[in-house]
Amino acid sequence: MLLLVFGVSIFGLLFAFFLTKYVLRQDTGKPEMRVISDAIREGANAFMKRQYTTIAVLSVVVAILIFVLYSIFPNADYPDYAWKTAVSFIAGAVCSGIAGFVGMYVSVRANIRVASGAMTSLDKALKIALRGGAVSGLLVVAMSLLGVAGLFTLFGGNETTPLMIVGFAFGASFVALFAQLGGGIYTKAADVGADLVGKVEKGIPEDDPRNPAVIADLVGDNVGDCAGRGADLFESTAAENIGAMILGIALFPVFGMNGILFPLVARSFGIIASIIGVMIVKCREDQDPMDALNRGYYVTAVLAAIGFGAATYLMLKEFWVQYTLAGLIGIVASVAFGQITQYYTEHRYRSVKSIAEASQTGAATNIITGFAVGLESVGLPVIVISLALIGSYWIGSTTGVANGGIFGTAVATMGMLSTAAYILAMDNFGPITDNAGGIIEMSKQPEEIRKKTDRLDAVGNTTKALTKGYAVGSAALAAFLLFSAYMEEIGKAGITGIDLSKPIVFIGGLLGATVVFLFSSLAIRAVGKAAYYIINDVRRQFKADKGIMEGTSKPDYASCVDIATKGALKEMILPGVLAITVPILVGVALGAEAAGSFLMVGTICGVLMALLLNTAGGAWDNAKKFIETGEYGGKGSDTHKAAVVGDTVGDPFKDTAGPSLHVLIKLFSTLTLVLVSLFLMFKPPF
């Protein structure tokens, strides 16, 4: 079974290389288009180099601290815990960094090829964008499987090994947090600066070459959505694989090694399903591109379900029917999350239309309505999460096996993540098509070409929102999975539950919820701070050189890129440090039970906050896009200006704080799981 995992993982990496070659051999368009594309690529490379240098330094410091802590306070059950956890942490950090960097590498080269493809046909542009995005999707899932399986083999490959490789998930979470934070701050600071001065103050179109912040904005799409989300979903897949393997230890008397290795085998079939789903996508000129992407997703989901059934039959033979059903629940939940997200963020539905209609009376009513939509959007996803957990738990418990119900929830989580490669391909589709539209606009190509890229860009907004919804859902299921693994570990020390009636445990939960709010505040405030400097620089350039607006002078794009880079790298540190230090202090000062309360309440609060921020931001964005189609006065109208303000408020919601909370939720879980034996050494004062 390990050979199967290794084989499929390597095949996934090779297919990602094949897709890269496909994208790179496409036409790169006209010389004036290449000038814009080169500027985007250079800006993205410069930011990523500086960001990952910072993250690398922080990662080495944390790895050393882990080694020192467990050398001073050794884990009595596992003598090699210190160095194995530190090595796993570094491996997870490196793999997460590679996944994010390679995804960005391809996306900044796919954008111009999508723009050139749009000159030929909508179908060609769609295929290049999706396959370019699939490079990152396949790379993330394949590297996650390869990393976990490799460490599992290296560290002995027995029933205790999964506990030795939790550091891999923590390392991935650590890098993902800073990658998502830094990229999110960069992209939204540039976007806010470009929109408020360009659209609202100067009345010029989006991606107008006269706007000094437009290159920084286009760079941000790649470093925030491609690199950041790649690192996000990498740590999701790694954490969930390891968490499920740890729960499989409890069923070792029933399934043996099959129960531990099942998550890796089941995920392997998902890679094959995602490859087929990506390759069958095609679109007619008169067709909605979203329909084509949805068709590919449904094919992926069906094939993943078949593969899941095969995996359960091969490895969980006696109970394969029950656990196949549990996996199907996870797959159905992922589809449901996609549909719910589309309902709240697509202009075809009531929510977005209500925000657009409210924009007629100004920015205030736009913001009020959009925030109300965000609050409302929490309900249905929570119902889906609840039904998925209780359904999979009940089905697992019908096996009559001890811990069979908990293992059922782990299987459902694996089912939900079986389509992760295709979902990430759709997510990267968004920034690639956004960049393609910017290149067409800035190089002043014919209007009919811009209309094609606008269609793809509008779909890209929906796919990005859909992916965020999926990421929150998977984060919620994964958090329960990892929380269960944490409870298994503290249960060995006699702690059988989390009693919130104890003051010290209640305080732990209260602190968990508080960190979510403080973290969100810092992330959103960081965008405001960085955007302030970009706005002032854009205004300065317009004022100092009248030729910019007249089109006779070229703006200083590099200035805004540099401001956004410095602001993002500076502002990502404090929320990141907050997220890491507080759970450690709670565990050491208040004990393992209080740390469990921190984890449980912080997770619940984080899931709800992420749903609110992601959906409200996506709905505001598409309400603006809806008005730009000509509704309620169209571009340049007062209604449009009000919608731009709402979209600007939503930008740090949906692309900075919201996505960073996905990572925060799992960081809480992986951090506490890595340090659980340390927390158990410190007894609470009362």
C-alpha cells in the first residue's frame, strides 16, 4: 500500500510537470502584452524571495525551540521525539514553501498565455487557466502524500510513527500562516489603493495602465491567492492525513496497519480523479465557463467516490460498506459547500443582487446589506458540517468497533479532501484569469478580447469564493479530527473530557475565542496601514505628473510594489506571533485541559468568523461586478462608486483575514498536538 501511495504521488508530480510544459509552450501574445506580464512576474518573484527568506529564518528558530524544549523536557514514551519532531517540522515547512512557490511560478507565466489564448477562443483560454492552476493543485496534494509517507517510512513505519510526524503538519501550518498573511496583506493593500484612487477618485477603469498601483495589484493576485492558498491547502492535506493516521492507531487491533495507512491510500485515488476532471473540461463560446468547471468538478467527485470505495474495500474489508458511506458523506459535504458558497456570492442569486440594489442609496447601505449577508451565510454551512459529523460518526459507530465512530469522522474528512487537487486548480484559475484581463486592458487590446477575459474573471471570482468555502468546511472537519487526536493523547494521562465548568478551563476557551478576534483585527488593520501608504503614493504620482492621466507619461509601478512588499512583510509578524505564543502560554500555565478548551472554542469561533469574512467579501465583490455589467447605472455611476467602497471593505475580509483563519484553526490543532506531552508535564495551579 505504501508503494501505491509513493507511485501515485510521483505520478501526480510528473503530471504537474506535464501540465507545466503544456502551459509554457502556449503563445505569449504581442510584445506590449509581454512587457506587462514581465513586470508582474518580476514583482511576484521579488516579493516571494523576501517573504520566504523571512519565513525560513522564523522556521529555523521554531525548529530549534522544539528540539531544545523536548531535550529539556523529554517525552518519556518516545525517546527520539525531540529530533524527529524538529526534522518533521523542517520537512513540512520546506514542502509547504515549495508548493506555494511553484504554484506562483506557473501562474505568473500562465496569465499572458491565457490572455493570448482569449484571442483565439474562450475554450483555449479556459483550458490554459485551469491547467495552469492544476499544476499547483496536483503539486500540493502529491507532495503532501509523499512527505507524510516518506517520513512514516523513514521513522520506522509502525503503529506509533504517526505521532512522530505531527511536526510535519505543524511546519506546514507555520509556513502557510505567514504565506497567507503576507500574501493577503500585500494583495489587498495594493487592490484597495488601486481601486479607491483609480476608480472612485479618478474614475478610470480597473487595470488602467495609468494607475501606478495596478502592477502591484496584479502581483498580489499571485502571491496572495496562488502561493498563499497553495500553502494553505498543503497544510490542510498534511494535517488531516496525519490526524486520521493517529486515530487509526486506536483501531490497530481491528485493522492493523491498514487503518493507519488508509488515509494515504484513499487520498491517492483523489489525485487520479482530479487529473481526469481537469483534462475533460472544455467550453463553447456561448457557454458559461462556470458550467464547464462545475462539470469537471462533478466528474472528479464521482470518480473520487468510486476510488474511495475501492480503497475501503481493499483496506477495511469487514466494514468497507460503512466507511465508504462515511467517505461519501464527506464528498457530498464538499459539493454542498460549493453550492452554498455560489448561492451567497454569485450575481445570479438573491444575496448579491440585494447588495447591488442597496448600493443605489450609497456606500453605507451597501456595507450594511453585505455584512448582513455575511452573517446570514454562516447558517447553512454549519448545518452541513453538523450533519457530516453526526452522520459519519453514527455510521462509523454501527461497526460496533471501539472508536469506530470517531474513525468515521476521519474517513468523512478524507472524503471531503479527495477532490482537493481539482478545487485548488479552480482557485488558482481566479488570479490567472484576473491577471489575463489586466494584461489585455493595460496593453490596450480589442474590446471583444477584454469581454472574454471579463467572463473568465467573473467566473474566477466565484471559484475563489467557492474554494474559500471549501477550505473552511475542510478546516472544520479537520479541526474536529485533530481535536479527537488531541483528546486521545491527553486521555492516556487520565483526562477523559474538557470540563468547561472549571474556571481555569473556561478561561482557556475564552482566550481561544479572543485570539481569533484579535488575529482578525490585526490582519484587517494591516491591510489598512499598508493601503494608506499606497494611496498616498498613487495620489502623489498623479499630482506630480499630470502626464500620467493624459497617457503621455508612465507611472512608477515599482514604487507601489516596493511599498506593498515592505508593508506586508512588516505587518504579518505580529498576528503570526500572537497565534503561536498564546496557545503555548495557555498550555504551559493552565495545563492540557485548558489548552484543549482553547483549541475547541477557538476552532468553533474561527470557523464562524472565517465563514462571515469570506462570504461577505465575495458577495461585495460580485455585487460590484454585477453593476459593472450595466445594472443600476453601470460603471462610473454613483451606484458603482458605492459598490466599489463596499468591495474595498470586503477585500481584507475575503483575501486576508478570512483565508488566514483557515490556517489559524489548523495551526491551533497541530501546535497543541505537537506540544501535548509538554502541557501534560505542567499541572494547573488549581
